[in-house]
Amino acid sequence: MIFTECSCGESIIVAYECGDKMGYYRTNCKKCGKIAMTELTSMWGETTILNNEKELEEFIKEKGLRNKLR
């Protein structure tokens, strides 16, 4: 499991176990509606908080993730 949080303080829990496929997982915050992109990794990953779909598209392009999202 990955435990992280949105910039508004709302908890985000992503079901991920060591050995699962790596990549990113999108979560929409239930409290503020921002988009959280959580890196799926066993250690030292990050969660990037994005304000809207335009920022999400820029993030996907920057990271080269077009076909790697779950």
C-alpha cells in the first residue's frame, strides 16, 4: 500500500505491493477535486498534485507516460 496525501491534506491510499508493475496511478481528490499522480514504486516515490486536465496532459507528456498509466 502507498499512503500519501493531496495538497489539501486529504489522505490518498493506493493499492500497490512491491513487485507489482511500476508506473503512475491517477486519483481525483474527493475533497478538493485536484488530480494526484502517484508514482508506483516500492521506495521513495512521489505524488504530484495537478490542478486540472491541462496540467495532467503536460505531466504525461513530460514523463513520457502516454501508454504507461493504470
